[in-house]
Amino acid sequence: MFPLSSILIFFLIVLILYLILSCIRIVPQAQAYVIELLGTYKCTWSVGLQIKIPFLERVAKKVSLKEQVEDFAPQPVITKDNVTMRIDTVVYYQITDPKLYTYGVDNPIMAIENLTATTLRNIIGDLELDATLTSRETINTKMRATLDEATDPWGIKVNRVELKNIIPPAEIQDAMEKQMKAERERRESILRAEGEKKSSILIAEGHKESAILEAEAEKAAAILNAEARKEAMIREAEGEAEAILKVQQATADGLRSIKEAGADEAVIKLKSLEAFEKAADGKATKLIIPSDIQGLAGLAASLKETIADPE
């Protein structure tokens, strides 16, 4: 059996170890602990290893320093033109002072929700329906500024406020849908008309280009035909000139041969006589006889005698 004193010492050691361990706290990242001494605020622990006085100090509240999001239920609001709609908001906030957050207001989230609803009613009450539907950014900015200023005494900083949904009455939604449908049909008609216009322009331009190309083709064909006719006429003229040149050359060669034979004048006259003979055999009614026809006859007789008498 262990003596009683040993058991008491063992329990005392265990108790001391428990007290020491319970007084050692580690504050995690992005958190802060609010510490009270005998029920009064003493300090705020930041990240790291912390030691508290047993039985005298306690952790009053553990506060998260991260940015937090609260999605509030839709709130009924009335616009300037007396249209009732429902709007739900999303608030992004961050605790900047754990002491003020702990002791500033009871249930800070509910306080922010109520403050958001009243601020939203005030802002929407100054706007008409159309402005409300198209001024989300303006409403968000005004609400963020108002909420941020109002929550400063609570140690809260409002970073952003977003209008999640704007829900108008059913009849307003029907009217809006009809308006949007009419607008879509109008845009469709405009787009269709523009398409038809562009199509007509393209068709006209195609016809124009076709006519231009056809005219250019006809022009080119006419030019080619003219060039061909010109070339043919040139070739024909060159052929005629060449033929005339050959005839002249042949005549010149004949005359040269006659002259070389020594019977140029006599032969010429004899040829003239043969020409008259052929003319007389024709159907001509008039003959022009040269004055030296007698001499030509005598010349012809002499030539015949010369041919008949080779001696």
C-alpha cells in the first residue's frame, strides 16, 4: 500500500500540471482572443503563445479577423413611385477591433442586418422603379459608405455591399417581359432590314462588277478584232506589193532579155501588131491604128523572109 502522503503529493503534482497546461494558450492565425481579468477587459491576445493567470483571467471571446459574408433575407422596400419590391443583400465585412466587437453591441450580425434594411429603404425611397433597376452600383456604393460609418463603433469595417436580387411585383415583371420582348423584336427587325440592305447592296455591286467586266471583255474583243483586221490588211497589202514587185521584176527581166537579143524595137512593134490583130478579132467597134502601121507591116514581112531563108 502507498502511504497517504505519497498519494496526496501525486494528485497535487497532477493538479499543478493541469493548471499550468490550462493557462498556456496558442492563438491561431487570423484570430484574436479578448481577455478579462475578474470580469473586466484586460487585453487582446494576438497570434502566438500566450499565458493567462489561472482563476483570475479568462478568454471572454474568440474573434475571427477574416473577411466574413452575410447573406440577408429579402427585404420589402417601396420606391419613389410607390412600387413595392423585395431586395436581398450580401454584406462583406471584417472585424478590425475585437474589443469593440465584443463590448460594442449585442449580437452584431442582427444589428448589421437591421441597419442594412433601414439604409436600403432610405436609398430606394428616393429612387423610381427604373432607376432602382439600373442603379445597382450607385446603391451598393451608398449602402457601403453608410454601413461602414455606422459600424465603426462596433469595431466592424464593411468592405462591400451587393444587391443580390431585385424582385419587382408580378405585374411589373410581366410588363417588363413584354417590353423586353418588344425590344428584341424591334432589334430583330432592324437587324433583318440591315441584312436585306447589305444584301441588296452586295447584289447591286455584283451586277455592277459583272457589267464592268462584260464591257471590258467586249472592249478587249473589239480591240483584238481591230488588231486582227489591221494585221490582215497589212499582210494583204504586203502580198499585193510583193506581187507587183515580182511582176515589175519579171517585166524588167523580159525587157533586159529582149534588149540583150538585139531585137528590142522590132519585137516591140511586132507585139503591138499582134495586139491589134487580137483586138480586131474582138467585138470592138472602133480601132485606133497608129500612123506607122505600114512600117510595121513591112517589118513583119522582112522578119518572115528572114525566118524562111536561113541563108
